[in-house]
Amino acid sequence: MRKYFSEKSLVVLLFILVLVVFTIAQSETQKMGKVNGSLMSSAQKAGLKIMASEKPASQQLVVKTTDPQAINN
């Protein structure tokens, strides 16, 4: 007689369950993001635009010198 409920089938079932749960959670998160994005005030949206237009520190101008007098001044 064959076992219908083995450890391997349990692992497969749990894996599929995890995939389904994470897919549902991702879709719900995207829905919440759309709802929260539409509820933002115009001042908040303007602030986000200003922050997005600023250059990150990695893109700012960096001047390197080997002159010791320039470092001390």
C-alpha cells in the first residue's frame, strides 16, 4: 500500500502555499501604495519632487588635491 501523505508531498504543499501567500501580499501592497499615493497632499507631492531632483552625494562634485596648503586652508 502506498503512502498518500509523505514528507516530500508536505514540503511541496508548503512551498506552493508560501508562493500563493507572497503573491497575494505583493498585490495587496501594490494596491495600498496606489491608495496612499492618491491620498497625499499637494505639499507632500511637491516635497517629494524636490527631494527627487536633488543630486545624491555620489553625484556631487568632489575635488581631490595633493597640495598640503590647500588642505589646511
